Amino acid sequence: MDTVSIPFRDKEIECASREKIEAIQLEALRRQVEHALKTDFYSKRFAKAGITGPQDIKTLSDISRLPFTTKGDLREAYPFGLLAVPQSEVVRVHASSGTTGTPTVIYLTQKDLDLASDTMARSLTAAGGSKNDIIQNMMTYGLFTGGLCFHYGAELMGAMVIPTSAGNTLRQLKFMKDFGTTMIHATPSYLLHLHSAIEESDELKREDLRLQKAITGAEPHSEELRQKIQDALGIEVYNCFGMSEMNGPGVAFECIFRSGMHVWEDRYIAEILDPDTMEPVADGETGELVLTILCRDAMPLIRYRTRDLTRFIPGPCACGRTHRRLARFTGRTDDMLIINGVNVFPSQIEEVLLKTPGVGSNYLIVVEKTGALDKLTVQVEITPAMFADDARVINALRDHLKAEMQALITINPAIEIRQPGSLPVSEGKAKRVEDRRTAL
Ligand SMILES: [Zn+2]
């Protein structure tokens, strides 16, 4: 058998025993609690919960005594309510990618930035990156952490970084060819776009590129899509998880085995909780990811509700790392519909629609009450070609969609076929769900 060389940045920590990891977490959590008390926000919250200081955190399970923090809390604390150091200590500000309302911002001291870069470098190393790589970062530079926070981590690892930022595909391709880019960081949809651009190009062929790996995140995507990109571009695609509130894209990362994302437990405490009861789910079951950052001075964040749904993958990873792995995210709690007691995600319905030929790009999910029961209706626009077709063909499409959806969500939906252009088109983010049960 071939021995695979497994790259580490800090093997001792990355492969530490559970006891050691938990000891690090307990000590860091106590420090963060003490530190958080310096903010107006947490001193009030902790007082309500009867937490007076680190002495109240005796074991890791005492984390359950601490209150949650939400995105709404961050907005209320805007701009400086969660700052735990004098403003003169802050060297960088980032903000969430939200497009409306008050932004959620984070602050970093130089020490915070150094640690964030180290976490990012560790993540890239786990994915097989090294100082020999030429990394082109196609994420937006600016308030979004996918630009700068990724960039500094890649530099710290020693790679040559090309900060092209997002867009300008022809220039991206030129640099990839001229510099011999080996690794790129981009959203899944942009990776597909790059592939089409290579296919259409007269001047550049796939063989002209040295590309081996892509790091992708920022957009939810399925395992099928990963496979499609890997096959199309002939590269390895690594999934990662991050959020600006948690210092950006290096929170959890896939190692070379690409079987779930190791969450760096010496720097974060990850809890997976039932979103209704906020109690821990059984090991391996899906729930809401709640994160506590253990390595930030400027702005502590305790038990932050990410609203993302995932699960821990049980068992050890072939790489030897002991930090637990998060599975691919299945959706967000704020998107979830409960229909006659069954959890349904709009993304599941979309999945069926996207893979069915003849279906257009616009649809609407309607949930309403009929008597005591919930009724799910999916209104689907079809393509002009399909609309011009025989009624039998359209009926067959309706039956097909119904059967496919029922197999996936276990609920029998009504399917209403609509002519092209008949559903309302909203500006900006499309409205895909109309829950009429709440409008009573
Ligand atoms: Zn691993």
C-alpha cells in the first residue's frame, strides 16, 4: 500500500487527545467569559443568566449556562457595543455580506489577525496546500472575509498569492496560465463559469493550466455539484466553512480525504443543538451549529447561533486529526418549513426542479391550511417549448415532479404548472416561499 503523506501545520494540536482539546477549550472559554464581561452587552446578558465570572464555568458542560448571541444582537450592538478592548487596539474591521439593514461587524486586534491567519494557514495546509503553491484568490476583497482573511492565511503558509478578487474572467484565466496557478479560491458557481469560459476560449486550453485544487465555500452546494466541478475541470475541490463573525473562511476545512470539514476545536467550541429546544442533539444527528470563538480579544462572541444546519460525522478521520468533522450543510433554520410535522427545506424542492428538463427558472412554494392540515403547493413555470407541447406531455411532467418530490420530502405536494413569465419576478433576492398559515 502506498503511504500517503499527510501535511500538518501543527500536528501536536491537530492530533491532540480529546482530553487535551477539552482542557484547552475549558481554559479558553473561562478566559473568554472573563473578557466578555468587559462589554456592556455581555455584562448585562451574563448578569441575567446569573454568571458573574469564569468561576461559574467549572466544566465544559457549563457552557449550557451561557446565553446565546444572535445576528440581531450584533445589529443592536452596532457599531461598538461588543468591543472588549480600547478602540485604539483595533487594527481591522470586517462585516457580514448582508445586503440590507444594519451590517454585522467584527473587530480584530493585531493578535486576533495573526491567529486568524494562522487558522487559515492550518486549513490550507490540511487541504494539501504548501509554500510551493501559487494561489489565486477570486473572492471579493473588502469587508468580506473571503478576500483578506483568506489572503493573509495563504501568505503566512508561504504560498505566492495573486489577489485578483472576483470577476474579470478573461484576466483570471490569463493570470492562471501565465503564473501557473495551482490553487484557486472561488464560489461553486464561479468555478462552473470558469469552466465554461475555458471551453469557449480560442486562446486557452485546459492543458495550458497547472490548476490542481479549488477551495470553495460561501454558497451552499451539493456533493453532486462538487463532483461535477471536479470532473469538468479535472481538479480536487475542497469544501470549507467560515463566516465573518468567526474570522472568515478557516473555521472548518476539509483535509486531503475530503470527507467532512474539521472544525478547529482549540479555537472554536462547536455545539449542534435542536433548533426548537436548544438542547444538544444525539451524536451524529442534524441540528443548528452554535459556535463560540475562543481566540479573539477585540470582540468575544459566545454561543453564536449560526442558523446553519449540519451534523458531526462520527468516528475518526483517516488523516489522524482528532478535531471533529462537520458534514456538508443541509440548510438554514430560518429557511425550514414544518409541514404536517415534517421538516422541509425549499432547497430540496429546488433540487428536484433544477434537474428536471422543461422546468423554467421561476417557481413559488405555497403553504396553507386546509382544515387541520397543512397543504403544500408548488407553482412551477415551464419553458416556452414545453408550454407549446401536448397536454399529455405537460401532465406527465406534473406527475414526474410530484413523484420525485414525494420521494425526497415524504410529503405529497400539489403541482401547479404555470406558463412562462406568469409568476411574479421580484427585484433582488427572489421570493420563493409564501407561508399563508402565518397570515391569519
Ligand atoms: Zn481528516
